[in-house]
Amino acid sequence: MIEWNAAKIIIVLLLVAAIVSLGFGFRHLMKSQDDEDDQRRVFRSLVKRVAFSLVAMAVILYAGFSGMLNQ
């Protein structure tokens, strides 16, 4: 059985947030037809997704080196 600690919960939440951002970006991409507002939303969604992924990688590295993921 998986023992859930704070690091694992944070990692899962960040990855879910990245997937949700992917969905929003896809929705705005399909909706945009030269609308600058939708194009900005697609770009913001991409920035958020990259940020969530980078933070998730940083947490995974920190948790891995500190031994939090070995439990």
C-alpha cells in the first residue's frame, strides 16, 4: 500500500493542475479563430502548465534526494 506523505500529495496535485491547464489550453485553442483574447489565454495556459511541471519536477527531485519518496 502506498504511504501518502505531503510530498506525494503535492506532486499529484501539481500534475493534476498541469493536466487541467492542458485541457483549458486545448479548449481555447479550438475556440480561437484569430481572436487575440483566446490566443492570450492559450499562451497563459501554456505558461501555467510549464510552471506547474517545473515545480513538480523540483519537488520530485527534492523529495527524492531527501528520502521522502522512499517510504
